[in-house]
Amino acid sequence: MSKVAGWITHRYMKFVVIAFWLVVVALLGPLAGKLTGAQDNDAASWLPAAAESTQVIEVASSFVSSNTIPAVIVYENPDGLTPDDLTAIAADAQEFGTLDTLDGKVVGPIPSEDGQAAQIIVPLDLGKDGWDLAADAVDDLRATAEEGLPSGVTVYVTGPAGQAADSSKAFEGIDGTLLYAAAGVVVVILLLTYRSPVLWLLPLISAGVALTVAQAVIYLLADNFDLTVNAQSAGILTVLVFGAGTDYALLLTARYREELRKHTNRHEAMAVALHRAGPAIIASGATVALGMLVLLFATMNSTAGLGPVAAVGVIVALLVMLTLLPALLVLVGRWIFWPRTPHVGDHEPTEDGFWARIGGRISHHPRRTWIGTAALLAVATIGVVQLNPTSLTTEQQFTTEQPSVVGEQVLAEHFPAGAGSPVVIIANAEQADAVRTVFAGVEGIDPASVTEPVVKDGTAYMEGTLTSEPDSDEAFDTVDRVRDAVHAVPDADALVGGTTAVTLDVERASTRDTIVIIPIILLVVFLILAVLLRAILAPVVLIGTVVLSFGAAMGISALVFRNVFDYAGVDTGFPLFVFVFLVALGIDYNIFLMTRVREEALRIGHRRGSLVGLAATGGVITSAGLVLAGTFAVLGTLPLVSFAEIGFAVAFGVLLDTLIVRSVLVTALNLDIGKRMWWPSALARQPEPAAGPGPDPDPAELREPAPVG
């Protein structure tokens, strides 16, 4: 690492490094802008690949275009629809029939039994980018329906097209919204951390370069290697690159400033800083990247696609922060830290600062400290019982009222609950009549709604309407009963799909992914820590603290979601996403702390090294935690419950890990377990320096210039 560090920060090579990244950005910048167009937000890009409902979507495309999105236009007059009202609605149906985007025939008007409402079903084919075009299409439908609308009649647009329109608008501008929000958070925290009017520019510029290059690389992978990218993964990419990248920048810059107080030559100071901090930063990036790649084991396409996207973002951020940022820092010189410019021989403020005093207090009663802290965290995990990970209904998915949700509620008041979201069955044509018979006889299916089979190329297609809300537990039970019934028909090879079946399959796939992936991530993190720290006991202890921190964050988040934000629950993928981010990112701070503790323990012994490690890294790790928490918190700017919940839980968990778990719990465990923490390495057998009488000395008394090389 020392040779590489010297090469990157060489007096002349720094210009080559900067020129290299300028060329890379110039070449890849235009490709980064194409990532939005390469996103695949169709249903199949989110669903479990092998699920029965996904297979139905694929087979049903020969009957109904996979790009078809039905729009349900609902007309309501609480006083009852008059003949004039029905005439106007019928005229709308005729006009809808002339649309260029129409796929098939317009169904309706269908009056409700109570005479207060009518619905028209308009199947729209918006092409492969239909999810992005749905908002404009729905706006056009609404404008047509409202033109000349009789007095007393209100119109709503709902159904799959209406829901797609609301989702599309929720994600509209996601790249810009998250980018500016994340950049704003980073600027504020860097200003507070460095207290310099200019220094924040270099990490921010480097993060911008990293995001541009990462987006371009991901676009190339999506365009040439079928990598699935959707709005969810693209949004998380922005937050992750800014958050993790700025963390690495903070840690490197802090060590560089520390070395500037020991070295006259800034190039030499940066070389030492890279040599000392580089391994920890690389290990941190590797932990996050590998943790994200473990998501490839997921059955959910959206989850599996997020893995490579996030891994690429972290790797690019790591490369930029370890090459471009050091080159920029040595290019501008010491003045960039003004007005707190570091000079050789200056007092190191971390030696007797806040975290040094915290370490001194913990050292008096370490066992009592870690037991009490662990007990409080364990109590906080009890809140998990209110987490309720399940599929959120359409209404519950948004933080604000959405037009399609209102329309769905009106539709449910006047029509069968499952109208607009039919159960779909695909079966062998020879057994179509038998399948239709058992399908119509299933409890929870309206027998009169079951359509006659449509046969094409030996395959039959039919639909039926649920008697319960399509996203209710009763509807899920009905889908299971339908599957049991049609699967039992000999030689039918029947498959059951539709909106409710999709939701059910997503819930079960997400549960499976959580159970399978979490142990794999823990194993990956353990192996990286074991190699980095050259120990077994320390990784076990550190992973235990991070898992405890995760449990506490989940428990408190569940209480906040239920009692403060009034959310109905969390999405089924929530526990896995939060675990991945908190463990992969949260373990970073333990890596930064423990690598510094190990460095100091080799020199001054484990006990004193633990105190010096906390004093030296406490401030910068806290700043890094604030940056990461702030960037994830900006996910709450989107009107989507799942994003808001992930943002809050990760932000809170990072702060909990940074301020309490890493600083108090880990330090107390370090002091109580002692040098055995490094078992079975030689450091565990290294004799501790003789301690003098009285309390532990201040870290400032223990410091001496760290050797180079």
C-alpha cells in the first residue's frame, strides 16, 4: 500500500491522476444521462423470476400485450346517475375507443347495482416504456372524461393504469431530487465538520465524479449485459455513492490533516495517510460491495438487480476517493483547511477532545458500561413485534393521498371489491372447461365473473373477479384456494396470476430472501474482518454488536412508524434492505475504529491503544455517520412509504451505531476483554506495558509519531 500511496501522491503523478479522471468523466458523462432511459420498471423487473404469477405474465403476453395497462374510469353521482349522465358517459366510452393507444375494446359503461356509479375499462398499450408514460395517458383520459361532465358527477381514474401513473409521478425527478438533497446534506455537514469555506468542495466534486462514472458503468452493464435497473435501485445508487463516498473522503482527509501536523512535505503526509487509512477504507468498501453482491442470491428481480448496481457504485466511489481526492488535496496544499490550517508541530485536537474524555470515563467501569448499553439495546429490539412486514396495500404505499387510491375506494363502494384486478388463469386448452368449472366454484371468486376461455396455440386464458379487496388477506387466501383447485385438474398445467397473485408471490419471495441472504452477509462480513484484523474473536464480537444495533434500530423504527408516522406496516422487503445497509455500512465504523486500535495496540498496548483509537477516530467517524444518516434520510423526500421507512431506519441505525454502539459498546468491550480480543493472533499474547498508579493517562500523553512504512 505504501508504494501505491506514494505513486498516487507523487509531485508529478498527481496531475496524471487528475487528468485521467477528467478524461473518464468526459467520455462517460454522456452515458450517465442515459441511465434513466435504460431503467426497466415493468412488473417482471420487480417480481420473483420463478414465481407462478411471473410465468402467467410471460405466457399471457400472447393473449394480451405485456405492455397493456387497463385504466378504470369511474363516474359517481351520489344522488344517482340520470339518463343524461349515462348518455354523456357512453359518449366518453365512444371517444376512448378512438385512442391510438387502445389495445382491444373499451368495456362499458357498466352501471353499478345501486345506480350511483358507472365504470369504463380502457385497455391501453403504452409500449415498453408504459410505466413512464402512464401519467400523461391518465391525465389525457381524465381530461376527456371531465370535458362536458354533467353537474353532480365526479370522475376518477384508477386501476393498474391509474396506479402506474401515481407511482410514476412519485418517482418523477427522483434522480434530481435525491441528488440535490444528498448534495445539500453533504455540504452542510462538511461545513460543520471542517469549518472551512472551501474544503467541502473537494469531497463534493469527487462524489459527483464518482456518481457520474458509476451511472455510466451501470448503463453500459444494463445495455450490454442485461443488468436490471429500476427506479428503486437508481435512487438508492445516488444516496449510497454520496453517503459512502463522502464517508471515505472524511476518513482520508482527517488522517491527512493529522499527518500534516507531523510532516513538512504535504506529498509525504498524504502518502502516510493513504498508507495508514487506505487498508481500512478498502476493507470498508469491500465489505459494502460484497454485502451488496450477496443480494444476487435473491429470488426477487428488484432485489437481485440492486446488488450489482450498489456494488458498482461503492467500488467506483472507493476508487475515486483513494485516487482523485488525494491528488486534489495535495494539489491545492495546506491552505484548503483555512482558517484551521494544520502546521507541523501543532497540537492534535483529538487527543484531549470529547471522545478522549468519553474513553476515559468508560475505562473506569468498562464491564458495567457494556452490559448496561447492551441491555438497553436489547430492550429496544422488543419494538420489532410491531414491525408487521407484509405487502402494503395500494393506499398504504404512499405518504400522501393519491388519485388512483381515491378512485379505487369509490370503485369498491359501488362494484364488487375485486373489480379491475381479476385473477388470471393460464391452462392447457384441452382442459380449459374443467379448469373453468373448478375456478368458478372456488370460495372468494364471483362465479358469474369467470370469463369463457380464450384459446390460442393450445393455451387457454380466463379471468375471474374476487369478492374481497384485491390486496386483502382474504384475497390472498382465495388465490391459494384457486391454485389448489386448478393445480388438481389432471394434465391442465394451470397457472394462477393477476395482481393479487403477484402481491402474494412477492411477499413470500421477500420472506425467503431475508431468511437466506442474512446469514450469507454475516459470513462475508466475518471473513473480511477476520482477514483485516487477523483475529477471530474480534470479528465475532463486532458482528454481535452490529446485529444488536440492527435489532434496536428496527425495534425503535417500528414504534415510530406505528405511533408517530401512523404507517400501517412495512413492506416485505424492508427488513432485508435495512439489514444489508446497516450491517454492511455499520460495520464500516467498527473497521475504522478497530484498525486504528490495532495500529496503536502494536505500539503502546491494547488498553491504551483502545483509548487512543477512540480519541483519534471518534470525531471523524461521528461526522461520517452524520453524512451517511443525512443522505439516507433524504429518501423521505419521496412520497413513498417504503422509501421513507428505509431512509428513516437506516439513518437512525447509523446514528445509533456511530454514537453509541461503536463509541461506547465496542470501546467498553475492548477494554473489558483486553488483548484477548485479538485471539488467536500474536497480538493477543503481546504483554501489556506496565501501567502506572492512578487512572489511565490522557491519550495525548501516549501519542508519538507513528512510524512510516
